[in-house]
Amino acid sequence: MNLIRYFQGAIFYCLAAGHAFALDASSSNKVNAYREVKTSYEQFLEGKPSKAARLDYMRAIVRESRLGATRADRLYHNFEGRYSIDPRIPGVETTARLTRSSSQSQAKGYRRELLYAVSIHNDPNFSLEAMNKPLKRPWGNTDADIVFRNKSTGLYGRIEVKDYSLNSQTTNLKKLKIQIDKMAKEARYTGQPQVWINRREVHDEVLKYAKSKGVFVLDRVSTGQSPNAKTISSTEAWGRVDREIIRVNRTRTAVASGQLAFGAWMLADSMPNAWEDYQAALNPDTESTQAWLRFGESGSKAFAGGAMTASGGSALASKFAGAELQGSLYRYGRVGGVTALAALGASEVFAIARYRNGDVSSRDFWTTQYVMGTSASGGAVGGWIGTISGALVTKNPYLTTLAGTTGGTVGAGVGDIVGRKTSEIYYEWKFAKLDEAFGKFVYRCYGIENGDGHCL
């Protein structure tokens, strides 16, 4: 069995070496057209080569580019050690082939992308997922230069790699804003943080515009891992990206945990009433305008609770899904949140109508409003406390999400208890004051005096 494996390995190595020799011999100036490289690469893949053979072939491609073998080895360090990369990651070999582009500026851009990809592939906080991934969207087709996944949060993200001078940014400001707008739409569509990286300094107007759209910008990022006085290393850049994604995830987790907890509380609190009100509204003996209003309020509230629970649950679950499913769950969460708010608004309309018609007392109406507020606040605060506490203790996204959900659930429960108890205390105090005032009024009317001879 070992002899067979060695024999297969030798065949793949020879095949890779043969293609490398063909690449070298096909042009006297060491520069081959991209189409020739692509054809040779497709023929190479027909042999189903191993990872090692594919990496050897990728080395041959970049060595036979305009860089030449010496500069390529100095730039990519033979794709070994902290410069290693897996050629099987979608788009990596394609990007390597594109470094052979006949356009010098395009070839340089792809070399830069490949260097950034190598750096992020070896960063412990990230995993490289794809390069130059095609994106077909309603607002226009494009591609993502680098797609990564943050390990501590589970969130996917996209990086656009640029090399604009300040003058070029001023000249192309309108074009850059259009691209930033598309990245912002991509963030809203998929939930993926968007990162815009420039090798040189970024214009203040570009920075402000990107920040207003929620796109994270990094400038003066070195393609190497040893920066100079005017640049930052790619390692430091990824550290900043990691912190930004953790911040985004902390906010999302806290909000989603609060939604899930408050939605579940509202669903459990209103569902029994909704069922009873529904039966009463359909029963000919009890059917009335008031019955339908009661069902409208409780039914809308139950629906809002269900939608909010689904919204928060989708947002929390999205972090553990693949890239496409993560985007779908993120969209479901956003739609569910808007739907829940609309249903909650409808329940308030029904509640106000019942209050105006005298179907519900002032005390019951305002107590219900108050308890909903304290429960929602408790769920939100508990979600934040749980999420932050979980993030401080561990970087595990599962445990952080569990901490946030637990905190939100406990917070909503505590908010419910506090709301009911304080409203009860308030009304007891209020009615006691009314009773006292009424007693004084009666005593005064009848001229009744207290023990010291004064009229009460």
C-alpha cells in the first residue's frame, strides 16, 4: 500500500514538474498569457493531484510570472511556514494564475491580494474561506476579493483590497462611494462585516463616508509582515478587524438575546388569553365588538411574540451556519424583527381602542403597558450583561451566545416580576392616598373632629 502511495505521489510530482517546465519553455521572457496558464492548469487538475502537487504547481505559476523566481521566493517565501496557504481553498489557485495577467497593474493587484490572503490564512483568529468569489446581486454583479470567517464569533466577512493614492481617491471619489454603497448593501443583505483595505493613506472624505455606511476601513496596510514607519503590518490590521467584528457580534448577540427572551415571554404571556379570546369571539353567545377587540389585542401580541422569538433565534443561530445559510438567517431575523414591531403596534391599537371603549380599566391598561416595558428592558439589559460576561470569560461563540440568551431570559423574567410588583405597590399606595383624602373630605363635610378638637 505504501509503495502505491509513493508511486502515485511520484506521478503527481512529475506531472507538476512537467507543467512547470512547459510554462517555463513556452515563452522566452518568462511571461505567459493567462489563457495558456489556465489551459495548462485545467489539464493538470484532470489528474486529480494531491494538495502538495497543487501547491508545487502554484509555486511554478508565480515563479514564472514577471516577478521571476528570485523575487517570487522573496515575496512568498515558497508558501512555507507563516507564508503557507492551502491551494484547495476556492479562488486561491485562480488568484495565483491571475498574477500572470498580461496587464501589469492587474497582475500587481492580484499579487497583493494573494499576500493578504496568505497573511489572514495564518492568523489564529481567522480562516480563509475564498478569494475572488463571484457575487450576483440585484444591485449589480461583483466579486469579493477575500472572504474570511472570524473564529471567535463565527461571522463571515469580506475584504476589498485597494491601492489608491490620495490624488487617485480624489479623482475617483464618486466611483469609490458607489463601491462603498454596494458593500453597505452587501452587509445588510448577508450580515457580513465589510472591510475596505488600502495599501496607502485613505482620504478623510472616504473614511467618513465609509464609516457612515458601516464599512470598516484600514489604510497604510503593508503586504508584508514587517511594516515600516509609514505602514502597519497585516497582522496588526487583522487584529483591528478582529476587534471590530467582536464589537459587531457583541451588539448583535445582545440585541438578539433580548429579542428572543422578550418574544418568548410575550408569547407565553399572551397565548392562553389569545386562545380564550378567539373562542369567545367565534361563539355566537359571547361574540361582540369587545370580544373581537380583546382577540385583536391578545392575538396580535401573541403573533408579535412568536415573530420576535423567531427573529432573535434566527440571528443567534446564523453565526453557526455556513456562509449562504448565515446570510439567509440574518435576513429572516431582520424581517422577523420588523414584523414583530408591526404586530406589537397593532396590539397597542387594539388595547387603546378597548381602553377608550371602557372595556378595560385604567389600572389594568397602564399596568399592562408598564409590565411590558419592564420586561423588554430587563431582556435587553440581561442580554447585554450576559453577552459581555460571556465574551470576557471565553471566545467560544457557542458559550457567548448561551450566556447572552440566558442573561436575556433571566432579565425578562426579573423585569416581569419587578413590573408587576412595583405596579401593585404603586396602586396600593395611590388608592390608600385616595382613601385618606376621601375620609378627610367626609369628616370635613360632617364636622367630625379628632381627639385634639381639630376638624379632620
